[in-house]
Amino acid sequence: MRRKRPIAALVEGLIAGAVGAGVQSLFFRATASLTPAPPKDAFDPPEAEQADESAQETVGRRLVEDLAQRGPLDEQEKARLGNAIHYGYGAAWGGLYGLLRASYPRLWRPSGVAAFSVGVWLLSDNVILPLFKLAAWPHRYPLRSHAYALAAHLAYGAGVAGALAVEDGAPAMPMVAAFALARGRAVGERALERARSSAIVPRDLIEAPRHLAAAIARRARDAVR
């Protein structure tokens, strides 16, 4: 493992944490038929809306409707915001792990990855969620529910460790730049298509930036030749 500055370790950890959250989402999809149903009387939510929400969706609704005083959110907006919170939360834990791993190389060992995964599970599912009234305290759930949640967090930890292993050979900053450029191009193309379909914006004004970019690219190629 190469030595890293704290900011690099943090950024790479954030990226790896988001990757780990994606791996955990894949785990949930792959094992959907095996997901144990919690006891009906395990958790008595303080808000009626929580009956049809995931914990992440509840957090998103509270942030938007209660804290920011916006909304109300519809079901699709809740789902998108909940998904963003899932990845953001995973990224935050990954950032912390990236910093600790840079200072304590033993955390890169399989035992260190497992300890990180178990720690995230213990603090998240058994302390943070109950404290914020997003779930019941751990003694209200059966052992099979805890075993499934632990397996999901081990999948998350494996995703984080795998992403960090890749980043050890390829620094994160170029990866971030490449992702941002690709994402920005995709967003720009979608905005252009929406503008084309609008009768308000003149078509010549829409196409002008594209023609200008094409002209600049041709001049650059001619200069190289």
C-alpha cells in the first residue's frame, strides 16, 4: 500500500465507500428472496409516514420537509433521495476507513476489513438507527435478522476494500476527474435534448455551442498535423 496524504486518503475512502454502498445494494437485490421479515411488533415508528418508508427515505423526508421546510415529497422523490442518502452514508464511512487505513496499515488485512465491516454494522444498525427512531433497538429483532444485516455489511466492507485496492494502484484524483467529465457530458447532452424539444429556445441558439466546439476540435487536429 502506497503512502498517502490525509486528503488523498479521505477522497479515496469516500469514493471507495460509495462503491461499497453499491456492492451492498447488489447484495440486497441478489438476496431479496432470503431477506428475513422483521417481527410486526418489533418497531413502533413515531411518524405515520414511516410505515411505507425505508430508513433512508425517512431521513430524506425529515431533511426536506421538516428541516428545509420544502415539499411534500412524492414517492419517486423519496426513493431518489433515499438512494442518495444510502450512497452518501456509505461514502462517509469509507472516508473514515480510508483515513484510518492510511495511518494503520493493519486495517488493510482481511481481519481489518472484517473489523471495519462489523463496526459499521454495530454502530449503524444497533445504535444510530434506534437513536434517531429509524429502527428498534437490537434486542427486538431475531438472530436471523442480525445475521442478514451483518452479511450485508460484510459485502459493503468487501466493496470498500476492493475499491481501495484499485485506488492504491491508480490515484483517486484522475478517477474523480474522469467521472466528473463523463457525468458532465451526459448531463449536458440531456439538457441539449430537452432544449431541442422546447419551442421557446431558438434552434440556431441551441446548435451554436455544438458547432463552435466542432470547429475548435477541427482546428486542434489541424494544428497537430
